[in-house]
Amino acid sequence: MTIRPLVAGNWKMNGTTAALREPRLLAGMLRDVKLKTDIMICPPATLIRRVKSVMKGSKVRLAGQDCHAAASGAHTGDISADMLKDAGCVAVIVGHSERRTNHKETDAMVQAKAAAAHKAGLTAIICIGETLDERKGGKTLGVLSDQLKGSVPAGATAANSVIAYEPVWAIGTGLTATAKEIEEAHAHIRAELAKVMGGEGASTRILYGGSVKPSNAAELMGVPNVNGALVGGASLKAVDFIGIIKAYL
Ligand code: PEP
């Protein structure tokens, strides 16, 4: 089965007007490239419309970094999936480990956010991953099973959901999981998705995230069951991000 890969860049809480230079550059670099992968940028909410505008005409799509589970209401500072859709997004990240850690988000909360994304017509990029202690304690696969079971909502399909495997200890640290560790985790996720999503699990994209950069992208993207990357730091500069996208050219 051929699965079209996805490379998504998560800018996190980075970027003001000056940062618009990078998507503008990226759009230029991609102009004559025949892409074999989908590409998304997840800017901070304040820049979604402006990034979309500077990339007008390119195939790069926009995604949010988080959404609230409710469609609207008294939730000061939060953003709903409908709002992201209205701003021009096609997808939203939910359950990023920084949200799980800094905002105490549970699997149930992540599941509700993913369901809200689906209801709004967005693809949910559902993040899972073990901590270093969990890996050292031999709990990685059990943690991934529990997070998948708890975070993927009913009605998830290969079209409306993407799983991002991001070992917490590899995010923003410069440490990457080895190809062998990634292969084991992704094979396990693929098998578990069959239980959680039935037949849809076989064609659902599973991204790897955790210090992906131009120098390791080709190796990591070549691992079985890796269908793209969720990229943090290296998505901030067009020259780095295109270096990762090149793994699929
Ligand atoms: C991320 O934020 O999802 C991520 C993988 O970050 P980095 O690439 O910087 O490790």
C-alpha cells in the first residue's frame, strides 16, 4: 500500500512579522518542484493568515498547533477547531508532549480535541510518545498502546487522522531515536492502529518527530512505517525545512 507522506513543521511559540521571510522563501524554492509529499506549516495562531498569504499559490497547507475541545464559549485565550478552519487551516496538532506536560493534558482531553478537529473538518495530528524514564523502564510500547487507545477518537479515519510518534526525550534535545528504535515503535503503532481504527489503520500516516534535521532525514524517513516527519526547530528556516523535504524528492 502506498501512503503519501506528510512533512509538517511546528513553529511552536516562535515567529513575528520578520519570520514571514521563511515561508516566502520556501514557496519560491518549491515553485517548480513536483512534490511526492504533502507539506504543512503550523505557525503560531497570530501568523496563520499571513503565512497563508505569503505562500499563496504554493501547495503548502496550514495547520494549528492546538485547539480547544469546545466549538466556542467562555475559554479565554483558547482557539477552537472551527476558528482554525476559518483562518485557513486544514489540520491541527493535538496532544503535543509540550501540551501534555505544560498544560497537564490527558489522553481524554486529547481525544476530545481530536474529535472537535474532525467535527470542524480538520485532520487531527495526534501526538504520542514515551518519556526517557518510561523508555529506560522498558515501558515504551505499553505507553504507546495506552496513548493510542486513549487519544484516538471514534470515527478516526486515514483521511482525518495522522499519528505523530515523538519520543519526549528526543524533542528539541538534538537526540534522535535510532532507526531500530523508530522501526520498533512504528511497527507497534501500526499494529495497534488496527485495533483502534480497524481497516483504516493500515493506511493512516505515522510521522516520526524528534530532532529531525536535513542530515538525518533521509535515514529516518526510510525506516519502515515512517510516513513523514513532524519537525520543530528545523522547520523555522526554509533552507533546513527544504533539506528535510528533499528526503522525499
Ligand atoms: C516537535 O516539536 O514536534 C519536534 C519534533 O521538535 P524538534 O524537531 O525541535 O525536536
